[in-house]
Amino acid sequence: MPLRAKVATSVSKTAAALSRAAGRGDGSVIGGWIGLKIDPELLNHLAGGRAIALISGTNGKTTTTRLATAALEVMGRVATNSFGANMPTGHTSALAKAGSTPFAVLEVDEHYLARVIDATEPRVVALLNLSRDQLDRAKEVSMMAQMWRDALANHPDVRVVANADDPMVVWAAGDSAHVTWFSAGQRWHDDSFVCPQSGHPIERANGDWWCVGCPLRRPQAQWRVEDEGVVDPRGDWHLVKLQLPGTVNLGNAATALAVAAEFGVRPIEALPRLSNVASVAGRYAQVDRDGRNVRLLLAKNPASWLEAFDMAEQAPTLLSVNARDPDGLDTSWLYDVDFSPLRDRPVLITGDRAYDLAVRLEVNAVPFRHVRTFDEAIQAVPSGRLEVIANYTAFQDIRAELDRVL
Amino acid sequence: MSSESTLRIVWIYPDLLSTYGDRGNMLILARRAAMRGIPVEAYEIRSDQPMPSSADIYLIGGGEDGPQALAAQRLIADGGLHRAVNQGAAVLAICAGYQLFGHSFFAKGTKCPGLGLLDLHSDRGETRAVGELRGDIDPRLGLPPLTGFENHGGRTHLGPGVSPLARVTAGIGNDSQTEGAWHGKILGSYSHGPALARNPAIADLLLRWAIGADSLSPVDDTWADRLRGERLAAAGA
Ligand SMILES: [Zn+2]
């Protein structure tokens, strides 16, 4: 590593430590930011000598990164950005902090994928899905798919692990020389009615999809979810026991196994490690309080709300919605989500934008009760499970409230 | 379509123009009709299907430049929407859908012909209008203030054949002065996505136009009123 990079790495670590000491987060962003100021090539230097997997997509990337890291630890030490700091500053900090490791698994914000591929020259890139997220500032979904496609075209040696069920992902990955397809299902179709290649409608039936006007269609998947397990490319079925809920996470596990396989890890070696993962950056965490077992589910865009409804048990459910900067200021997406799966359970609502939620639930004929605080919600439900589904800053608010009391 | 007494709502081209929860307007109209005991049928007409001309209310939503230009081309070629408007159908046109009701609009840097059903034309503004929008609706419509969230790069210039829907008190709308347009039974607005969620009185106006009633029985709007109060206050001004 050149001297400049060494200095930058050391300063980056120090800055991260200072930031942590000052109580300003985990320091994973500020450290990387200072390091990159001293040496703009720092990420390239830190990536050198490691076998790297990048995980990107609109949803599931934090969880899949966590699971793929666990799987890859079969082979040796793995650097990862486990706090969800998924831009180059976060990657820089994570690699600097980890010191030298043979492997790294990095979650990458979908907007930055091209840059991070250039800087880290990964062995594997996993493409999970693309859907609308933060409407008042995100780029159009098809533009994002185009950016991914261009990025992969510049790196023909990269091995791609991609979701066969998402037409946008298939189009983005389709020209790559080495693609392994996984099928984890796609609950959200609203952003891929129109073929990204030809503009014709996309038809769907029985889990298959195809463009009516061009050859783009669902490829055969080598990895797929079946019952409570995953089928590998040889056709062997493996039971997957996860602490994380829902078929969505079964899909994330299939993806993690496919990524790990690119490094030579066999499912049978990886599976025990996947079942040790209990929560991911606070998500799915269960907290006992006043006889209630509170489980936290993060839902940050329409597709992930549908997934959260799938994960949540048939139990009293608190919904919390904010519209602060990190959430996007616009709540229109509420009408892209069908809330009717919540009809036959007690529903509570809270958050900065509870009134938007109230009007939305009325339209879906879901009865609800408005509470002003998390504490009020706890008192309003009987002992037992309370599912909490919240968008980004609402989730952070509730975590902070739980931490204060514990 | 079905019997005479059923209210028919058409959502125009959801495959092209549905970026921001636009489905909400259809759901809200259907619900408010049902609460008054009015039977409703709602149809989602895709851009590869012929546009029926016999429905009572037409909804068209927001979208990106490419789909907007494509939707305008197909609606002009189809002619069904023009026939419906000439027969007195009510329309709510939002954002990109609002722009394409005019004589012309800009998409991907080129001027595109619109439907010419509203006397207005649109071009690009120097800045994007993003944020809370609020305005006093034309008093002849007898409605409470408009509240919405806007997110558009366009500016719209009204001709003498339309009236502004509202005078802007916060946000940009057409040009910082006026917001939206109305003519006959057509309403256009930059209040994007599920505009009717915050403006149930506009939903009821469309229903009254469609069934030819001067008034509708009241419904419980406690939560909608709270939402309106909060958003009108948040817009300031
Ligand atoms: Zn096609």
C-alpha cells in the first residue's frame, strides 16, 4: 500500500474512533470521509488483495450482506460494512477498520454500484431487485437498471449472482458472461410492467414472466426457494433454519448461499452459520417489555411493506410512518401498498405522519387506533407478541425509545 | 359496460402513468361513492386496450417523460377519451396527465402535442417544484383550500378557455401564482399522486358532476380533516 494510503487508513481509523468516543454514531461514515479526503484512491488500495462480493438492490441488501458474510466466514475472516453505511465512505471505513482480511462482503447503495465496482474490482456482484424507493429524489427504476448494465459491461470478468424473478435485474445482468440466477420470488410488480429492453408489456403467469415484444424472459434459476429450504444448482434440497422471519429471508438466504458458492463454500458448510444470525442492524430484533414481546420490522418502500406483512405474525401490529429527509418527504407511496392483509388483527398507528396512515387504512377498511407514543402502544395491547412495522426514521425513533428504557 | 345506475370510473393507462400512488384517487372515489350507496365499477384501462367512451369519471396520473409522450400519442390516436369528454364525462388529471390535457407539453426536451382538451400549454421551469402545495380554490366551486404535495419540473400557462383551479398560497403549482385548471367537468392539478386523500371535497365534486346531484349525504371525515389541518399548517403561508 502506498504511503499516502497508509496515512489515510490510519487517520480514517482514528477519526472513526474519535467519532465513536464523541457519541456520534459508530463512526463508519466520518472515518471513511476523512480517509478519502487524504487519498481519493484509498478504497482501491484497501480493496487490493481481498476477494470481494458486493451486494446491491433496493431491498434486502443489509440482510443478504449479513447472511453472505456469515456464510463466507467458513473460509476465513471477512470484512463487512455491517452498520448499513453502504456508500464509498462506509466501505472505506469498514475495510480500514477490519485490517487485512482475505475476504470482504460489502452492501452497496444501488446508485453507487458502478463506482464501487470500479474501485474494488470484486469477484462477485449480487443484484437483488430494483423498485421505487424515495420517490421525491430517486432516479427512475429503468435508469438504475441501465446504470447497472453499463457498469457490468465495463467489467466482463465479474461473476454476477442475479434475481431471475425481477425483469429489471435480468435485463441489467443479461449480457454478462458469468451469471448465476437465483429465484427468490417477487411480490412487487408495479415497477416492471414495461420491458426495459423494448418497452412492450411484460406478462406474468405461475411465477414465470416474459416480454410480449422481444426475447427478454425469465431465465432458468440455478438456486431457488422450495418449501422451508433452498435447492442448489445440483438439484439438492437443503433445509434452511433461520431466526429471521418470512419467506423473504429464505430468499435472502438462497442469495447468500449462491454468493458464497462463488467462493467455494458449500451450502452444507454455510447453513449452520446462517441459522446463528438473530438480527441485522436491529431489524427483526425482539425485545421483551412489560410482558410484551416486541419485534421490529423495517419497511422503507412499497415492496418492503408487502414483505413485512408477510413476515409479521397474526398479532397486534403497530405501524409507524415518518416523512423526514431520509424517508423521503412524500407519503404518496402509501397508496401503492395494499394494507388489507392487516384487516383481521388489531392495528395501532403512530409516527409523524400517522394521519396519512389513518386515511389510507380507512380506504382499505382496516380498523385502527391512533397512539401518540410507543409506550402508549405497549399499554394498548395484551401480553404476547407486538409486531412493529416502521419506515426508516420511525424505526430509529422506536429503537432509541427501547434503548432508553433498557 | 353495465347498467345505467352504476357509476363507472376509468383509470387511464396505469401501465404508463402511475408513479406516485395514483391508484389512491380511484380507491377514494370508489369508496366515497359506495358510502353513499352508489354502485361503482372501476376499470383500469391499459395503453394496449381501447379507451371506452361511456364511463362517468376518468382519472389520469403522473409519470416520467417517455410514458407521458407515449400516453398522449395513444390517447390522440384512440379518440375514446375525446368522445367521453364531449359527452360530458368528469375528469381528474394529475401532473403529467394534467400537462397532456393541454395543447402541448415538453418531454425529453421536445415539444409534444397534447390532447387539446384544456386551453393551456406546459414547458420546463428552471427549478424543480418539490414540496407542500396549498391554494385557495376558485370560489365558484365552493370548496375548502387545496392541499397537496407537488413534485414536477414543468410550468403551465393557462389560456382564456380555462380558469385556474386555485390561487397559490404556498408552493409553485402552475407558475407560483395559479395552480391547476378547470373547465366544464375537467379538473387538472399538480397536487400529485393521491390528491383526493387530502381533498375529499374534490372527490365529492367529481361524484356530484358524474351523477348530476347538487349535494351528497355527509360522511365521517374526521381523519381526513385532521390530515388536512396538519398539512395546511405544515405548508405555512
Ligand atoms: Zn421486451
